[in-house]
Amino acid sequence: MKYDLHIHTNRSDGLFAPKEVLDLAKQRGLTYISLTDHDTMESTDEIVAYAKQIGIGYIVGVELSCVGPGEVHILGYNIDYNAPGFAEEIAKIANMRKERNRLIVQKLAEIGCVIDLDKLEQQGSVGRGVLAREMVKIGFCQSVPEVFEKYLGTGCSCYVQTKRLTPVEGIQFILRYGGIPVLAHPKQLKIPFNSFEKFLKPLVLAGLGGIEAQYFTHNNAERMFYSKMAKKYKLVVTGGSDFHDYVHGVELGTKSFVPSSYTRKILGI
């Protein structure tokens, strides 16, 4: 059995449409997946129906981009996306993302990289990944990794940090709509092991339900450490490929994880 609970589509900054990703996951032999687009749950009813049609296990998901220290991403599973008020609330979160895109494009224009943001938004949701691919397409950079290394990565010249939810607010949002909040890719926080628990405790108190200890870039020591933290605080352990395309994340189906019975019970999978 192969599980991947961290996948992106072109509803945020992935390359492929949801149905294409589901078909690919089925072809690659995945048992259960979750599409966790950034700050959006667009077309979830259609996605759930298609997953059932092709016979692949599916868990409703989202990834909220929060700030604090640095970027902190919170995955949300099993959210009641049809609950009253949910659509309006997540639209507000998505609008924060749109404002950030506008400021990034403005900074890029100042260094001679002109991007038609309106055109990109007509094609779907836009994030840094979409902007990076466009910069490669117009010849400003040679690759997406180069874009992030030189321009769009945290602390780079065209990086923009706008108003975002704090991690606690992100957790509270997911809980408010019946979901299970999980700390995404903790390694990317660059918090030393001896300081991580201090960072984690307020999130646990706020209702954090899990840690993505089995993230594809984590080495064995990191997997063991984050799993130990999860066990200590009775959190679920999840994992995923963070698949966006064939450059960002890892190719779908090449990295997967097998959840514990406790994780399966809590997530209902």
C-alpha cells in the first residue's frame, strides 16, 4: 500500500490538472492520496467524485501558507469545505496570496523581468512556482531552481512577505471547519533539533494534529526525530512527495509512505 498526502495541481502552483494528477497517481499504484493545493479547495466535489470513479482512495486536503518565524505551512485534512462560511473565509486567505503575487511581479519588473500577471491568473491560480516557470519560459532564468536561488526564495531580492495567517491562526481555521491540521515539511523551517520542541509546543496547544515527518527530503535521522516528537505529543505522522511538476517536489509515485494504524484511524483512511 502506497500513500502520498502532499500533492499539488494547477489549482495552485502545480503543473497538471487535478484529474491528470489522479490518473497519474492511479497509474503509479498509489493507494491513497490527497491534493493539497495552496490556500484553495477549488473543485473539490468534482475531484472527490473522480477519485471514486477511478477507484483511488482520496482524502480532502489543503495547504495553508502561514508566516511565523519565516514561512510555516500547515496542511489541513478532512475539512468540511461545504460548511457555511468556509468559501468566504478561504477566499480571504487566497486574496492575501494574490496581493503577494502583485508585489512580486512589481519587484521583478524593476529588474527587467516583465510578467503579465493578468494572463497567468486567467489560466488558473498563481503562486511562486507558476511565476518561476514563467520566468524560465521567457528566458530570464535557465531553470526553476535558479529562479528560487536568485530571486524568489526566502530572503532573495524579489521575495515578498505580505500579511498571512500565523501558524496558530492557520490551525484554528482548519479546526473551525472540522479538519486535522498537520505541520508540513518541518525540515524546511531550518530549526535545530534542540529548539524544535519549543517551536512545536504552542502549535500543539493550539490544536495541531500531526507532523509531516515522512516528507520526501527528510533523511533517516530527521524522520526519526520528527516521528519521535509526534509520538510524544500524540500527533499523527504523515508524508508526501510535494509533487508540483518534474522539478519541484519529487516525481509522483517514487516516494510514498505507509501510515501507522494510529494515523489511519485519526484521518479515517
